[in-house]
Amino acid sequence: MRLGEPFGDMSDSPKIQPDDRAPATGIRGERDRFVAFAFCSADILLELDSRHVITYAGGATVALTGRPAGGLVGMPVYDLVSESERPLLRRLLDRAAMGARLEEAGLHVIGPSGNTFPLTLGGYYLPDVGGHYFLSLKMDEQRTPAAALEAAARDLETGLLGSAAFSEAGATRLREALSQDKPATFTVLDLNGLTDLRRRLDVESRRELMSTLGQVLRESSLGGDSAGALGADYYGLLHRADLDVKELETRIDDLALGVDPEHQGIAVSAAAVDMGVPGLDGADAARFLRWIVEALEQPLMLYVDK
């Protein structure tokens, strides 16, 4: 799957085999879910079936877990937390099913880069809604250090913003630039073969490659920090309209070729979107940027005209 090709087939989405107590679907199911979540204040919302498998997810899932909401569906909820705390989570859910109140508990969630950080778990078990659990995960600034929250929003290897954080930071930068009549462009870079190259490198060479890649993209972006790791081999940056993207492609190509022990390198291609479209104000342009970033994550058909 490359730029200019379909971004995926919706048939790849995980299939859940509902148990015999699954709640009603359609309007009734959405009503039940709304009522169940009405009292939850959270950064992530989860619905689990009686087997503790995730059947619904919403919220800041990409920023906090590295997966889009749909990518969590079908997973055991235990896969989200550190291995040492999975028995605790099981006990909490089992006690809730026996009628005990699901007290708020601190758990360490596995972040996008494999790092863990504390979130607070809360929620309800509703036997009348198919025996499902409705859980909330929320950040507690007193328990979650600012450095941990920052790390969760960034790609560990490159230091670039993750897709959710980039979407917000880029939108802010874009509004600022357009309000000052400074043309801006959003470019998606497809580094085809980067994943394979990383497998060919030793640890130190891989670390140097990814760190330098992050530095190159950041220094080419607006404000020096408007570049993001958007998933797989895709990276994006918001930059001045006069940036020489071809030169940037060459720098990245040379960087990869210089560390590759097999001298294969990677294929770098770019798709640019002019964000200074006449009639598009800063707020609309920011929404458009968010839509593009979200489309790169979702199993939708997205074509980019290069």
C-alpha cells in the first residue's frame, strides 16, 4: 500500500463473534451505549463483552496506545496494560461481575513506543446490557508526570510527534501561519522500504538512522517541531510553501543509502497539499489537516494526487 493506492480494505477489520448475551445493535444498541457511558469522564472509553474482549473503543486511542479505535476492537483488554498488572485487572473485572463496585484503580498502560505510564481505570458492569463492561481510562496529572505524557505523544525512535499529537500541533501551527498570510504546505512522505532497512541494521545504526531522520524532518518543518510519524513508513510535515521537497527527498534517500549494509536504500516519494487554498480560512484548513492525518490511520480508500 503506497501513496496513490487504496489505503486498505474495510473487510480487514477484526470480526467479533458476539456471545449469547450481546446487547442489541442499531439504534437501541447506540442508546444503551450512550446511557452506559453518560457518567464516564475519560481519555479512552472501552466496552467489553463478558469475555473481557473489547467490542467498542473511543477517544484518544492513537495518542495513548498507538492504535486507532477500530484497531482495539477484538483485543483482550489485558493486552493494553503491563503484564504484571493483568492479574489485578482480571480480579477487578471478575469482582464487578459478581456485584462489587468497580472502584477506580491505577494501571500502567502500554504506550505507542512500548513505554508504560499510569492511567486511572473506572467504569461499570451492566448485566442488563448483555453483561458488558463500560470502562474509562483517564490521565491523572498528579499521577502521570508531564514527561511521561510527552513521551506517550512522541515516536520513541525519531522523537517526532505521533499522529494524534501532530494533528493538534500542526493544526495550531497552520492557523498561526495563515493568520499571518504565510503560505504553508502539508507533505506526506512515503519512505518505502524503511521498515525492511531497519531490520537489516544493527541496534546502533538503526538508532542513528531514525534519530537523524527525525532531526531532518523537524528542522524542515514550521517552527522546528511540526513533523510527525504517521504510521508504517509514512511521515508528514507542515512546512513553508517554498521548501524544496525534492532536496528533502534526496537528503533522506542519501541518509538511508549511507547506512544500508546492502546498499539498497529506500524509495522516497512525496505528496504535497497546498493548505493556502483561496477561500479556506485557518480553522477550515486546520480541520482539513486533521482529516488527512486521520485518513492515513483509518481503513478508508484515500487517494493522493502526486
